[in-house]
Amino acid sequence: MGILESIKSPHDLRNLSREQLPELAREVRAAIYAGVARSGGHLAPNLGVVELTIALHYVFDFAHDRLLFDVGHQCYPHKLLTGRLAMLENLRTREGMAGFPDPRESAYDLFGVGHAGTGISTGVGMARGDMLNGEAFDPRGNPGGRRVVTLVGDASIVNGVAMEGLNNAGTLPRQFLVILNDNGMSISKPQGAMARQFDRLRISNVYAEFKKQAKEALRHLPGGEWAERGAHRAGEMAKAMFSDADAGSWFEHFGLKTVGPIDGHDFDALLSFLREAREIDRPMVLHVKTVKGRGYSFSEQDSVRFHSPSAFSMVDGDPDSEDCRIELKSDGRSFTSAAGEALAEIMARDEKVVACTAAMPDGTGLSKVLTRFPDRAWDTGICESHAMDMMAGLARTGFRPFFAVYCTFLQRAFDQAFQEVSLQGLGVRLLLDRAGLVGGDGAVHHGFCDVALLRTLPGAVLMAAIDEPSLVAAMEFMRQHDAGLSAVRYPRDIVSTRLAGLACPPFEPGKARCLTPDLDVRRGGRPDAAVLAFGTPAIDALGAVDGLGERGRVAVYDARFAKPVDAGLVRSLLARSTPILTVEDHGVMGGFGSAVAEAAAEIMAGEPELAGSLHLTRLGLPDRFIRQDPRGAQLAEAGLDWAGLARSIREVLASRRASVEPTIAMAEARPSRV
């Protein structure tokens, strides 16, 4: 049995000798490599923190102390050291290990986190809570108290929330350790002035002296009679150590003593510094230098591609060799690739179009755009709020900005979408990638509330794509729409080819597209029911209707717009008392279905003769969080796969045949039985 297999908890880890730790690190890396190769997941960021995570659990007791992650995708080594090795086989599925910290899995996970920037602030909160409870570590008054450690990585230190957290952390009258895991990378290459400062520090001539000097500084920081004099000396030492890049003194402006950088792959250095830092009774930053993708040449050399790869296999060579060749599994062309190529084509013919992403050039398909148009496209780093405001500024100066952002990260910039975009009537365009259910990343990354948020903004135009032609058409509409905020949402999925060969009409505000022309009520069709689908559920709805055969005539509409909805279509359906099913890969509350219900209510209020003619069933994501699993399984759980939709359609048809009494069924779809 290997060392890792014997680790059931960090207590077992602390029983190992120092000499056994390198072998444990090798086994942890091998386990992560094998797990991600099977199921996909975050590879390079986890490989880079193996020694650091082992050292943290070796020095601290996080069954008692507090460990918070600022970027949850660096948690795999932590999970393996806290008794979850058996769960790795089913990584990112319901039966196995989540790809992010999850308190339901283990008491060692304090928050379920998938968004960067939050760890320092939640850590400050726990530090204050422990003080109020009388449980905080104090070298004199409570040496057995709880310590707090926040691990910050992948350039998330530049996030605005992280800055706010640092500003408050410096006011803590107690121990508080921020570990800055500086791997020279964000999700991709880090951006901004602060990243350049760290680059200068890494190549500074004084780096070789940091270990000796920093250790000397730490020796004079513990509490007791040496605290005041030691703290002053440490502050002066830190400033001297950071004289080339001024990064240390930068942190000290927040009131945090700063030491480092130290080698994050050197167990002797890590254990020595962490043991000293454990006893310091004031806030401090320990700057640790690591290599993203450490341990395998292919991931070190291309840590962007292997940040979060799909499942992969070794084609040639050995994973430890420099000549190995890795093949990523792919099921086809993605919406992400389609969006990136469409944006590049738009920028090629319209010099007023500019673009940005917030640390996700690969994840949003903008990598080639950034290379091809370096003067008109930017990666702002993990700064969604700043990116939205920057796009507003560009719009004010006459440009047509596109902001490509994960749907779930849009939430971090909603205030800016309100104040600096919508309120000003500026034409900022949002490409909302990873909309709806996202599969293995789970609840922390689901995009389920963007419609509910954005449709509250006056003048906003909200769209969804069902395939590549419709995505291209939506983006062309957005290019020409300068009157206010516009957005198109699309999933983390492969584009459907079901409608290949059919002409895709241009987008017109508030006009749905009928995918079953013979049953279009606007052309005299008389369906038994109508499905109004927002986004890719329209494709599944077509499959569901195909399965009905002769049991019902059901019209399927690609709604295209959640704002403005096609009020004319809704009125036509009301006039015929046609049952309506709305379908969306979004929360059922506040989403597209709610918009249709509101539109129907307004129509009936203005035309009393239509009162009581609404038969509405809203299908969408339930009012609960859906855990990690393949996206298809998640859709089935929500009743939004073709089988679940077919069942809901049959129920509506059966109810319609049984009774003509008007009803509004505001029901969530029941889970499929699979």
C-alpha cells in the first residue's frame, strides 16, 4: 500500500517523517493526473500546490484551525489528504468528489467556493467570530486557540473583493495568515500592473537571499516581550527584501507584515516558514512561489491548456517525459469556439467593435481574438466589475464593446451593468458562456439567474442561442444594437446540427421563430399545445415532440428573446386557449417563463375577453442547487432532457383533453427516472 492510501486524515499525515513527504507528493500528483485524465477537471493548478498543501496540513491542524481557499479549483490535494481518495475515481460526478470545496463532503471544507477573491474576506469573518467566541489563537492568553489561514492563488489577489478583504485583514488584532501562491499565472497569463510587479520580484537579484533574510525576520515576530521590537525589525526587513519590486511594502500598506517569496516546492523551506508563521500573533502575508502544472512536463509547458482540460489520454511517450503527446477528448464543436470565431469575424469587418474577458480567454473562446486584435481586445484578469465598467467607458467613446464572461461570473458585475451601462443607456454587449447547467463544475458555476437579474434593467435586450447559426445571428444583431445593454446566453455544450441546412432568419426584437412551421398559430396553425423554449431546450423539445407521434400536435418555438418577449405570439395562443409550456435552462423563478406569464397577464388585463384563457406550465431549473454530474444527467434531474420534456408535454395534452377549465400550472418539471 502506498503512502497516500494510508492517509485517512491529516492526523495520519502528521505521523509521517519529513523524509516521506516527497514520495507522498509524487503519489498525490499521480492520483490527480489519473483522476483528471478519466473525467476532466482542474489539473495544472492542483499539481502546482501539492507540496504547499502537504506542508500546511503537516504544520497546522485544520480539524481545529481554519483553512479557506480563495480559488476553489486548487483543492484536490487538500481533499486527498482529508480522506477523500476513494471519491477521486468519480471526480466531478454525484457519486464522487466535487471539483471545488464542498462542506457536504467534509468538515475540512468550510465554504463551497468557485469564484475567486472571497477567501480573505470570509477568513476575516471567521477570525472575528473566533475572537468573539473566545476561541482565537493567542500565544499568551490562548495558545490552543484557532488559527486562520487563507490560501490565495491564480492571480486572484487582484480581484476587488480580495483588496477589500486585505484592507480589513490588516486591522485584526490577532493571528491571520494569507498565503500568496504566486505561480506566475492566472487562469491564463496574469494581467495588470500588480502582475508585472510580481514578475519583477521573481527575477530580482535579491531572490537568492530571501530564505535566509525572511527566516531571520520571522524569528523576531512571535508574541511576548520580543513582539514589538521583532515586528518593527520584520517590517524593515520585509521592505528591504522587496526593494526591487516594492510588493512587500505594498502589502504592508494594508497592515500585513510580508515575508517571501519562498520556494513552494521545497519542503524544508515550507515547513520552516510555516512553523514560524504559525506562532505570529498578527496579520501577515507569506509569499510562496510555485510552478503551475508542476510534476509533468506537458502541464508545466502548457498550463493554460491544462488548467481545466476535458478527459484526456496519453498518445505517445510517458507523462513524465518531455516528448509525451496528450490528446483531449472532444465530442464536437462547442458554443465557446463558435462564439470566439464569430466575434473575430465581426471585429474584422467592424473596426468599432472591441472585446474583453476577465481571465477567461480560453474558456470564452477569445484567445485568438486577443492575438489577432491586440489593440482592440483585452484580458483584464479576475476583475469582472472592472471589465464591465471598462466596456462602458469604451461605449461612451463610440466603440461597440463585447464582454465575454461566464454566466455565473456575470453576477459579480451586476451593479456595474446597472449603474454604468443600463442607467447610461450604453450599448455594452454580453456573451454569456456556460449558461444554465454546466456539468462537472457543479452548483458553484451554474448560470441560473442571469435572466432574472438582467431583465430588471430598463432597455435590456436578452437573447439565447440554440445552435451556431442562431448564435452568429444574435451577435450580428448585438453589433448593430447601440441603444442599451444586450446579452446572448449559450451553454457549455456542443452545438446542435439538427437544423443544419435550414436558413436562420435574422433576430428581430421580440420575435420568436417557429421550428414547426405547419403548426405556427401566426400562420393559421391550430396546435394542441405550444412549447416556447428559450435557448437550447428548443432542440430537446423538438426531440420530445418527435417522440409523441400521432398523440398530439405540438408547436415548438425558439423564443429567442426573454426581453422583450413575443407578446404577439402569446396573444395568438391566448386567443385560441392553446396550452403553453415555457422551457428554459435557467431558474424557473424570474426567468423566461415568468416573463411570458407577465406578458400574458398584461394582455388579459387589456383584453378582458381573453381573461381565463391562459393555460401555462413553466419548466426550468428547480428552486434548489443541482450538484456536479455530467450535464445530461443534470438536465434529466431537472426534467429538461427530451424524455422529461416529452413526459411534461404528454401530461399537458392529457390534462387538456380531460378538462377545458382554465388553469395556470406554475409547476417545475419532475425528475426523470433513469
